[in-house]
Amino acid sequence: METSNRSLQTDFILLGFSDRPQLEPIISVFVFICYLVTLIGNSTIIIVSYLDPQLHTPMYFFLSNLSLLELGYTNAIIPQMLANLWGPNKSITYAGCVLQFFFALVFAATETLLLTVMAYDRYAAVCQPLYYTVLMHPQLCQKMVLTCWVGGLGSAVTVCSWIFMLPRCGHRVVDNFICETPALMKLACGHTRVIQIVILVFGVIFLLSPVSLIFISYAVITQAVMRMQSAARWRKVLNTCGSHLTVVALFFVPAIYMYMTPQSTKSEEEGKFFTLFYTIVTPSLNPLIYTLRNKDVKTAVKRILVIEAWSAKL
């Protein structure tokens, strides 16, 4: 019994939306629907990009990796969140909190770098079309993605180590539905100035720098688009670039607001709903944005379904 009590003291309590119990059933249904959409949508993109030879291009290679990141990110967060919403127990083990924090940070940090790489891919496709296949050869694309993963992993190891080394003086009630940086930092009873500076530095590296490079890429792309004579090519560029820019806005705007603005300017409820948006809603919207606005993906899905139908008949 004594061992069990000591074990329980290492658990964290995720308050989530328990202060508004009337909202929990609605939020749980909403989260579950978003989870299903995320799983189906991102899995479809990965499968279609793999099966259809016409989608074996750098753009869809990066898009498949983006979908893989979204799947990993949501699976690191949503199952535990749904378990807490559906049951009276709002706790998460210390190890579970560390793992959730670590993997969510790996996937999120990697995604910021990958979105930057995708912006460069669009720049090369629009502004250097004659040299595109030379610039974006498969080996370079693989190295770019590997660099994104290594960068995300390195940042997660560093931040996770520092966050969980902070003294908590017995504090274990996390005023959020996931283990994330702002909520965990509020549990610290020691001096957190250093960790705040580190978070700010990583925010500049993984949020402000990538979004700045993306906007620079699209400023150059915009100039190239304005010079295009072909209306069809102009529309195609707008479709592919528009999808990427929409995903960038959905991902970076709430993340920058949450991590790069003073915590004192945000209420607890506001922070929770912003977190709910970029952790739950955004991953479910990304595959819809790319499939609804992308004729190549829709055509590939139809082609694969037709082939499967013919195979079934035979």
C-alpha cells in the first residue's frame, strides 16, 4: 500500500475542462470526430502517395511525411485525453506525461522544419522549373526530411530534460488537458528564468525563423506568379501553394501566440482553447485542405478505387 501511495504521488492530474463538466461530453465527441478524420485523412494521403506512381514527386513525399507527423502527434495526445474525458480519473502517470510531452514536441518541432522545407520545394517548382528535378532529387529530399527529424528530436530531448528537472515541490495538478510546456512550467516552484529564456530561444529557432523563411519564399513565388502568362499554370500554382500556406497559418499562428507571447496576457481558458485548436483541429483539417484543393490527390484516390473495384470483380 505504501508503495502504491508513493506511486500515486508521482502522477499528474490533468484538469482539462473539469471546471466545466457540462462541456466535457460535447468536447469529447468533437475530439473523437476530429481524431477519426485525422486518422482516415492522413492515412489516405500516405497510402495514395505510396500507391500512385504519378504522386512519386518531392511535393507528395514531403506531404506524406507531414501526414505521418500529424498521425504521430495526435496519437501522442488524443487517446489519453479521451480516456480522461470519458472517465472520472483525470490522472496521467509521470512516465506517461514525460512520453506525451516528448513525442508531441518531437512531432511538432519536426513539423515546423518540414513546413519550411515544403516552402522551399514550392519555390524551386515555381521559380526554377527547368532545374526542379536537379535541385529536388530524391537523395536531397530524403536528407532534408532526415534533418527535420533530427532537429525535432534534438529540441525535444533538450527541452524535455530541462522541463522535468525543474523542482515542483509536490505540485502535480496540470491546468490543461495535455502535458505541455506552459502548463508544466507553472508547476515549478524554483527560479524558471533560465528555462523561459531557453523556450524563447527554441521558439525563435522553431517558430519565428521557419515562418520568416516561409514568407520570404512566398514573396519570391508571388513575384514569379505575377509574371506567368498561362492561366492554367497560374491556377495550379495557387492551388498547391494556397494549400501549404493555409496549413502554415493554421499551425504557426496559434503556436506563436501560445509560446511567443507573455503567459500573463492569456487566461487559463483561452490557453486551453488555443491548445485544443492547434493540437486537435489543425491535424484534422490538414488532409482536408490538401485533398479538397488538390486535383492530383482526388484523381489518384479515384484511380485507386477504380482499380480496386476492377480487381474485386475479377
